Amino acid sequence: MHPMIAKWIPPNERSTISAIVYGGAELGTVSGLLLTGLIIENIGWEAVFYIEGCFGIVWAVFWLLLVHDNPDEHPRISETERIHITKEIAKDAHVSKKALPIPWKSILTSMPFYAILIANIGHNWGFLILLVDLPVYLKTIFGFDIKSNAIILALPYFLSWISTLILCPLADLCKRRKWLSTVAVRKIWTIIGHLGPALCLFVMAGARCNIQVIIVMLMLSQVLEAGNYGGWLINHIDIAPSFSGTLFGITNGVSMLVSWLGPVVVGFMTHGNQTLEAWSAVFIMAGAVLAADSIFFLIFGSGSEQSWNYKEEEIDEEEEAGINLENHAPSATHENTGLA
């Protein structure tokens, strides 16, 4: 999705669109927690795969019919809208319409890239521990009936989705009004999305038997986690819009491989030791990872397009095309953009 956002969405709208697009993961978590158990109980476990597979097929049909690589290839948008999108994107950074050779050496020696990678690893580490291990903790320590309290477990992720629709438009507003620079927005929103949940985890570690505090901190952590959508997640496009898909593929792939060790480490820490002390150590560890990666991003993160994002000769071609585009632009104005 990152390449689509880079080619279709003006820079001052990208946080909002990323929240809408990637916020689907939060809704998917909610539906999974609420519906999977019901489907298994009433139809059978096989039905879970058939039903979810059918949803995937329906989505694919709409994707194939409605989505095109860039505004120039879309048959249904107006000329005014196409020019508006192209000009707004060109003001901020260079997005190549050609397949450029991937500058592997430049990417792998770029500290802004590693800042995003570390943030992605920390995010997925903390997210998977909360998603996979927290229900085990609640059931083991408090006798929490997961099946009967699925709504309570799903509510934090629903609140996170609502929060994305508030925090991310606010990020775009700060950029649009020039209250904050791009790098300031990305760093502040990453701090909200990582340091905020880290503090919640530290409180959970000290709450011990107070399940009310633990549930409240779980919900608050997910509300704050929404800051990631306006922070490091969309930062791939800031530093290299022409290679944003490649960057996201690398950071997300590596982070998933590493972060799946989180539940494994938790298993080692709590196996045969299901005590408050052991679980407090788990929460402190997860919080420390989130705090450390947010500091790393704060130091090395960037909001500027990197020099390896483009070739100089291609810039000249695009600038010439942009001049011709402007000369043929209609007089009407257009404010809203979309993919269809």
C-alpha cells in the first residue's frame, strides 16, 4: 500500500489516509476476537478459514476493478483531479513513475532507514506480546474467562481504530498549517505511539492484582498506539517515496521475523513460573523495548527525502513534464482526492 499512497495521496493528507488504510488491521483484530470463537462453536473450526477466505476473494475483486497504479492510468478520475494530485505530490518529493534499480547499498547504510526498522521491530514486538500473551496472563493469574469476556479484549483495538481517526488527521493538520515540520510530526507521533504504551506497560507491571488498572492501561496503551500511523509507519514515504514499498517490505518482514521471538521469550520467562513477578518482568521487558526504539527513532529519524531516492536525469524529465502539465491545466480547482 505504501507505493499507492506515495503516488496517489498528497503529502499533507498521508497520515490520515494511512490511518484509514492500515487501521483496518485494528478492525480485523476486533472481528477476529469477537467472531472466531463464535464460528468455531456454532459451525466448526474449518469454517473460519472458508469464511475469511471468501472475504479475501471479495476484497480482491474490488481491488482489481477499482485500483490503478497512478492517477495517469486511472480511467475514471477527472483531468482536474489528476493534475491536482500530480502537482501536489511533485511539490514535496520525487516519486518515480519508472522502475528504478534499488539502491541497496544506500538503503543499508541509511540511518533514517534503520530508525524506521527499529521502530517497526519494537512496535510488532509489543503488539504481539499484548495480542498473544496478555489473554494467557489474564486467564492464568486472574482466572479471566477469555471466551465470556471477548468484548473486553476486543475493545482496546476498537478504541485504537477510533484513535487513529483523531490523531492522524491532527498530524496532517499540523503539517498543513506549518505548526510542525514533517520530521517533528513523525517523531512526536512515534513517541506517542511507543513511549505512551511503554509507560502503560510499566504501570501494568506495578499494578499486580489490580485487574481494573490493568484493563484500563491495556485500553490506554492501544489508544496511544494509534500514533504510529502518523509516525514511523508513513515515514517510509517521507524518506524515499520511489522505494517506499521496498522499504516497508524490508522493515515489516524483518520486524515480523524478530518480533515473533517476543511470545517465545515470554514462554521461557513464565513456563512453570506463572507468578505476578514473572509477568511483571514480561511487561517491563516489553515496555523497555518500546521506550528504547522510540529513543532511537527520536535520534536518527528523518522527515526529508533521501538523495538515493532518485536519479538526477529523471528529475529533469519530470520537471519538464510538470511544466507541460501546468500549461495545460484547466482553471477549475479541486480539493478532495481519492483512489476511484
